[in-house]
Amino acid sequence: MDTAFFLRWIAAVTERVRADRDHLTDLDRAIGDADHGANLDRGFTAVEEALAAKPPETPSAVLTTTGTTLIRKVGGASGPLYGTLFRTLGRAVGEVPEVSQEALAEAFAQALAAVMKLGSAQEGDKTMIDALAPAVPELRTSFDAAARAALDGARATTPMRARKGRASYLGDRSIGHQDPGATSTALVIDALRAA
Ligand code: ADP
Ligand code: MG
Ligand code: MG
């Protein structure tokens, strides 16, 4: 996978975030502060501008610019968390012109660990980790399987009680709603297929 692949991936994420903006915000209205779709749309619109202004020459540069821009532009929990995800991917793939599927899967494993550490979240806490963690091992063999695992993981957050982030303030009232961050993570992984 070359630089053009990673640019297509980020463009697909940007497009999906824009299309699903209101849905993501509605999910966050139920158990948060109704801004998740708006946060990500603002962030990825800035990413689109940053990538267009200074076209990156390596996969690593695409990923690092994406992460850095998200940290700068997205207030709220998801900015630093997604920013760390993409920046860790950028560092982990290294300065190479093409990334193998195996190397991307390994980079995702490192990114998952970094996001879990930053948010001190585990699987089952009803966060984006519940979509990301089951997808990561599948990335070694198939983007289709990874996308399915992420979507199943996001759906599985509905009966969970939130233990991290704003939704945790609701206690038992967080039960019965799908987590917005897990939902957007499923979209990010699904966009790999489009790329
Ligand atoms: P905020 O909650 O600050 O308004 P967003 O609405 O953009 O930020 O993002 C909320 C999402 O962030 C949640 O649905 C959850 O998936 C994710 N999240 C929140 N806290 C954590 C955490 N500590 N670890 C992992 N993910 C988290
Ligand atoms: Mg929010
Ligand atoms: Mg907020």
C-alpha cells in the first residue's frame, strides 16, 4: 500500500464522517454532549485541507499529518484519541514508500496500545476500543473481516455500561445506546476497504 492508498483511505474517512455526521452526533446526544459528528467533521475537514496544502510524499507523512491535525482541531476526548491513533500508525509504518498488510496490522496493534494507554480504557468500557480491539487481529488477513469485526464491536457496545468518558457520568443510563466513538471507529476501519 503506497502513499496514494493512504490518501484514498483518509479521503474515504472524511467523506463517511461528513455523511454520518448527524448520526454520530445523535448517538452522542443520547449518552454524551451531542458533538461527536461535528467534532470529527471539523477535524477531517481540516485534515483534507492540510493534505491538499502540502501533499505528503510517504504513507507515514499522510498518517502523521492526519493525527497532528486532529489533535490540533478537535476539542473533546476524540481529538487526542484519534490523533494518537493516526500519529502512532505514522511512526510505526516508518519512512518507507510502501507498507505491507502485515506491517499495517502491526502498526495498528501499536496504535491500539497507545490509545488504550492514553484513555486508560479496556475492552468492555463502552468506547472506541470496543470497535478497534477486535478489528486489529483481523487486519493481518482481511480488511473485510476487520470491518465486520469493528462493526460487530460497535454494535456490542449497546448493552454495555460506560466506564470511561462523558457517558460514564450516566452510570446505568448509558446502557441501551451504541457508543458514538465505537461507531466512528467502525467507519474508519470500513473505509480501508474503500481505499
Ligand atoms: P467528548 O466526549 O469530549 O465530547 P467526543 O464526543 O468527540 O468527545 O467523543 C466521545 C467518544 O470518545 C466516546 O463515544 C468514546 O468512544 C470515546 N472516548 C471517551 N473517553 C475515552 C477513553 N478514555 N478511552 C477511549 N475512548 C474514549
Ligand atoms: Mg461528545
Ligand atoms: Mg464534547
